[in-house]
Amino acid sequence: MDPKEFLGNIILLIVGGNDTTRNSISGGVWFLNQNPDQYRKLRENPHLIPSMVSEVIRYQTPLAHMRRTALADTEIGGKTIKAGDKVVMWYASGNRDEEAIENPDSFIIDRARPRQHISFGFGIHRCVGLRLAELQLRIIWEEIMKRFDHIEVVDEPKRVYSSFVKGYETLPVRIAG
Ligand code: HEM
């Protein structure tokens, strides 16, 4: 790789692997507080952590979309796309598609197929760090559950103002040991 390409890849690894996992951690805390029945279920069944992590990644959709440029004329959902057209793929929308996911607007930590979401994209550029992301989030939740009975959200989150990164600037919490 030439230095510019090398730097580009390093930045992709640092940024792609940071905002996404960080905002999934905050998202998990927020969703469990919004859904106390699910938080209770998790405390009673810590083996649900891996499927809870996937549900958080779906429900949060840390990156709302990516864009592609069509190489050939095609048609999707009755819409014509011409070669050269730029197309936005809204993962945030696909992750709430009721034709693909049952009760998509509900946060359910024990879904039958929790990894069936498109937060990591799809196709040749599908996130190269997805297994690492799932591993990091699983480990952090295992450690959180061991250490703290409850993390209580004490105020509304302040969200990142962006159509790309779905994340949090602040999420005030109180931690009970
Ligand atoms: C929950 C966490 C994460 C989410 C939601 C996420 C999401 C995504 C998405 C949507 C893409 C684009 C896929 C596409 O264009 O089709 C992507 C690509 C990528 N991600 Fe992640 N990512 C996460 C964690 C990570 C981690 C931990 C790393 C590495 C440390 C990472 C590194 C990358 C890289 C290098 C690419 C570019 C792959 C390519 O273009 O071939 N990501 N990610």
C-alpha cells in the first residue's frame, strides 16, 4: 500500500471500530432502561448476552447508511436506477423492515435469529470488524453484569446530530454496585 492508502485504512480501522462499538454500549444501557422487562430477563439469564448484543447492534444501527454508485441500469422495488446513479442504502430502515423482522420496533433480547440484521452492511464491503465488534460488546456486557446490578439512566440522552452516525453525546447514569 502507498502511504496515503495505508493511512486511509488505519483511519477506517480507528474510526470504524470506535464510534460504532462505543455507541452500541451506550445504546445497550439506554434500551435496557427503556425496557425493564428485558433488563430483568438479562439479569436472570446472562447466557442471553450474545443475542442481546446483536439486538442492540440492530436496534441502534450505529451507522445509518452507506452509499454506492450503480455500475449498471437496474430496477429495485419498482424504481429505475441508472448506471452512475448514487444510491443510499438505509440500514436504519432495513433494520426496522416488518417484512424481514418480526416486531422490528421492539427491543427483544432473545430473538430466534438475532444476527439477522444489516447494521454491518451487506456484500463485498460488509464490515471486516464485525466479529471483533460482537466479541468486544459481549465481553464488556459480561463484565458489566458481573460488577453492577443495575445501571440506571437518570436523564434523556443527547444524540449525535448526524444523518450518518447514530450515537450519543451524553447519557447520564447512576451505577449501583
Ligand atoms: C457495532 C460495531 C460496528 C458496526 C455497526 C459497523 C458497521 C460497518 C458498516 C455499515 C460498514 C460498511 C459496509 C458496507 O459498505 O457494505 C463497515 C465497514 C467496515 N468496518 Fe465496521 N462496524 C462496526 C465495528 C467495526 C470494528 C470493531 C472494526 C475494526 C476494528 C470495523 C472496521 C471496518 C472496516 C475496516 C470496514 C470497511 C470494510 C470494506 O470496505 O471492505 N468495524 N462497518
